Amino acid sequence: MPLTTEANPGLTIDGARLLGRLRRLAEIGADDRGGVTRPGFTPEDRLGREYVAREAAAAGLSPRVDAAGNLIVRGPRPGGRPVLMMGSHLDTVRRGGPLDGAYGVLAGLEVLQQLAAHGPPTAAEPVLVAFANEEGARFPCPFWGSLALTGRLDRGPGEVSDERGVTLGEALRETGGDPDALESARWRPGTIAAYLELHIEQGPILEATGTTIGVVDGIVGRTILDIEVHGRAGHAGTTPMAARADALAAAARAVLAVERLAGDDDRCAVATVGRLAVEPGVTNVVPGLVRMTAELRDGDRDRLRKAEEELLRRLAEIEAPGVRIASRVSDRIEPVPTDPELRSLIAAGADALSCSHRPIFSGAGHDAQIVAAVAPIGMIFVPSRNGVSHVPEESTADADLIAGAQVLLATVRRWGQS
Ligand code: HGY
Ligand code: MN
Ligand code: MN
Ligand code: MN
């Protein structure tokens, strides 16, 4: 595959440098299962961000961390042009892989570095952002950084805590942010002309169809519910079955109700119970309380709302004497389409590089869908081996990683030219 474009024969990303940086970053937070555990606002997260900032500074770029914990990297000629923002995230889920988020950030760094060193000025000023806490793995407020940057945070830093009761504000301060100055992280409306995010697909379609580049046409919406099943704890040997109010047995029905919502009943695209905690959680006590989450996703906003309502009805039906189920929506993120003009630019860039491409829908969430509230967004996908992500086995062929970065560079160069 030719890796330079007809429009910029000399300008190409340094594939070996990109791959080397990806390997180095994956060592930060490397866990005992061969994966990467670098949740937002942990010491590992901070080290990852510092690594990227050091690489940027060594390349003559200007990195800074904003009050919300976002790493922002600008080139040598800031200001005076519309901003074309490239971004993704450096935080990971627990026992995740090396590419989710990290790839888009390091490829964006490579693009910025090449343009700064060799590029004629582009119509827009490319700016790179590594958004803080996209996954919400330690602090359950995913997209924290992109919500802060777009001025749409609906919770304060003291209102979100980890499992040990540490607030996000405390962790943010320890990792280089300033919870008292979050407003300063906001970019005024109109200051971002466009936003581009390069990401691994995290699903099977590009690999199955032998396609190198996915031109994302839309991003899934997601509703997360916190559910509490209240029963009555009791002695496991002496409480007669007829007299029990077993919270876990009711929670098991609730788990199946969530699964069925998306499965056989097709009320939404996918539905998952990813967390479940039993109290007191000992062998010889009838469970008295279960805390669990339900996560529903769909590309259609109305379907997602109706699925949520249907789930609440079904949870109410599971209630029984002594068993009460309480739930609240902890997060609701709308599905969004991408911008048609950016889609065309990405496709044209892929064509110029002789990369095969196809439209694709994103079943994963991305910071792009938050930025969509203030700017047109475009997303580029590359194939995921075996379609897996959020697991240590997450990987993508080197040639595809390099091709995706080339398409990002080509798209940035084309923006504003037509
Ligand atoms: O869960 C998601 O879709 C995203 O990767 N945070
Ligand atoms: Mn992810
Ligand atoms: Mn991601
Ligand atoms: Mn006893």
C-alpha cells in the first residue's frame, strides 16, 4: 500500500515511531493478566499522560493539562486559524487493551508532529486533546474530560466518588488538575471548527469484510441505570424458603430481564449488566441487598428511551413481598450522527492512499459524541483483530494502525480546501 498521498508526496507519518510509542505507553499500567489497567485519575493515568506530554515537548510541541485533567497539545503556530481538534483518551477500563483511546491520541501526536516539522500551514490549526476519564472505570462519570471541555458537566467533582469514597475532585487534584477551576477548561462555543477521532473499531465488521478504514456514520446512545434490589437478610439454614425475601434471587430475574430486553425482545440493540455486588455476600446468609448496573445501547434515541421505560416496568413486576427494587438513571448519552462533509473528506483521504473503506456505525461510545454538541465530528476506524476490545487481547495489525494515521493526516490536510 502506498503510504504517501498524491497531494503530499513527502509528508507521511513515521509508522515505526507510532508503533514504538504505542508499545511504550502500554507498559504504563501493564497488569498481571497481560492487559493494561490505567483508569482515569489514577497514578498510572497520570504517568501515561506525562509520557505523552514529554514526547510532545521533545518534538517541539506545547503540551499543557487543563483544570479537568485533559492533556492539550498545540503546535508551533497557535492561534489565528480555526481549530481542527483531534482527540481520544488515555484512560482504560480495568484489564483493558493497549489501543482503545491510546491509538487515537498517539496517532494524533504523530500527525501534529509531522505537520509542525514538515507541513505547509493547513487551513485549520490542528490541536490534539487526550480527554480525561472517557471510560469512567474508577470514577463513574464517563466522558468527564470532553463534557468539561464542552461546558456540559452535570456533576461537580465532589459529587462523584470511587469505591473507597475518594472523590473525583481529590483524585483530580492529585493527578494535576484543579477541581476549583473547571470552568477554565471550557472552550467557548465556535472555537472548535471540527473534531476528528481515530479509533480501533472494537468490533468485527472491518476484519470480516477485509476493509482497512471505517468511515463512521453514527455513534450509539447509552443509558446507564444504577439498580438496588432490597430484600431481607436472614439465616441461610433456618429461614424457610417461603418466608424469604432473597435479594439475589430477585436480582437474577432482573439480570435476565435486562438481557431479554435487547435479545429476544429487541427493544434496544444491546443490554448488559456489568456490575453486581451482593450484601452481605457470605455463604450462610440470605442476601439482603444487591447493587447492580444496567447499560442499554441503541442508535435510535426514541427506542432507547422506550427500552428504559420497559425495563422499569419489568423491574416493578419482579418486586414481591419483602423485595423492593429502586433504580435511577446515572448517565444518559444520546446517539449522534457524524458530519457528512467530514465523512467525505475521510473517504477521499482513504481513496488517495488506496485504502479500502466503508461506512460503519459505532456501537462503542466516544468523546466525539460529546464534542458533537459544539462542533461537526468525524471518526475513522481501523480493524480490530477478532473484533475484540476492552480485553487484553485487543490488537490491530501494524499496517492498519499506520494506514489509519495516514488517513487522519490526509483528512486534516484536506480540511478547509474545498
Ligand atoms: O464503553 C464504551 O463504549 C467506551 O469505550 N467507553
Ligand atoms: Mn473503551
Ligand atoms: Mn475508546
Ligand atoms: Mn449461626
